[in-house]
Amino acid sequence: EDENLTQRELYSKRMNVNTGYRFGVPEIDDKAYFSKGQVAILCAYTGSFKTTMAVNMAYNNAKLGHHVVYISLEVSKVDLLYDLWSLHSTDLKFRMSIEHDAIRRNKLDKKALDYLFDEIVPDFEREIAPKFTILDETEIGDFSEGTIRDFLTEIDMKNPIDIVFYDHANLFKFYTKQKFANVGDSINQYVSFIRRISIAFRKDSETGETKQLASVLLVQ
């Protein structure tokens, strides 16, 4: 149908679809955003807080109403959930913020523990959890393109996905039967197939249109 549209109509259509997702860092958000059909790559050395930034990005976009899927091979599902509870506790609606390290290490006093489970967690379950899906290595056995696409399709059919986070590409090689000559080859392979998933995820059975996803890939 697009061939019948004027350039202005095509532009408007693209702008309506690619409204842009935020990084959650004001200095970056003022200058850039990423959209459906694109892969944003966070690349840094080990210990450079890539996961911290990615979790913040994921949480902020879920808070804006976007459905986020976070595929984690480095942080367990439970620890990631603790990080999200801690992030949620910084919302100005709460009178107390909870450090994620205190949750992980069971260092909360009774007052903080009660506030966490009486106020913060129930609010998180209502406001954020329906828009935030976490998958870790215990749930995806083979990180081939077909397997990841199947998992995402199953999730998308229940709750349409907007953004997928892959944390991180260097570890994918340990969860697939495919053999690579070196780390660079394996990362290039995953960047390529994540890009394919982002550009042409699946066809909508009702409209016939090809759905796109925004993707964020962590690399070290």
C-alpha cells in the first residue's frame, strides 16, 4: 500500500511508528533516541556499568508504557528483579528508597523490609511488572536466531513487545551449538541476526504488516 502514498504521507507514517525510545540519561536523550527496526549497541569494558545502564533504560521505558523484554545471561532473574525494586523505590511517590545491594545481601532492617513489601513491591507489580518480561539462561537453552524468535513471538502474542534488551552478546556463544572461529565472529553473527529480528520480527495476522522491534545489545 505504501507505493500509493506521497513522500509526506510516508514521512508521517514513519514518524508515527518510530516515536523513539529513551536511554534514560538526560544528556543523551537531548541528542539521540533509538526506534523500532534499530539496534542500539552499548559497548564497554567489563565493569563499566553496562548492565546498570541497560536496566535503567529498560525500567524507564517500561515506566513510559513500553513493553520491555530483558534477556539476561549475566544477572539472574531474581537479582534483576531486586535491582528493579530498588529503582522503583526512587520514585518520588515513596518516602523511602531501598539500596539494591541491601536487598541482595538481606541487609534491610524491619522498617525497610516492611516498607519494601507493603508499599514498593505491590506498586511495582501493578505499574511496572505487566510491561517488563525477564528471561535468563535457565529459560532459553539454545540461543539460535530461531529459538530467540520463537520465544519473543510467544511473548508478543500475549503482550505486544516494543523493546528487547540482550545482555550480553559475548556470552551467547556459550548457549548455542554453533561454533565460531573467534569472539569477533560470534558477536558479528549475533548483531546480524538481532538486526534481522528488529527489522522484520513477524507479520501481523490481522493487518498483514511486518512488525519491527527496537533492540539494545550489550557488548564488551
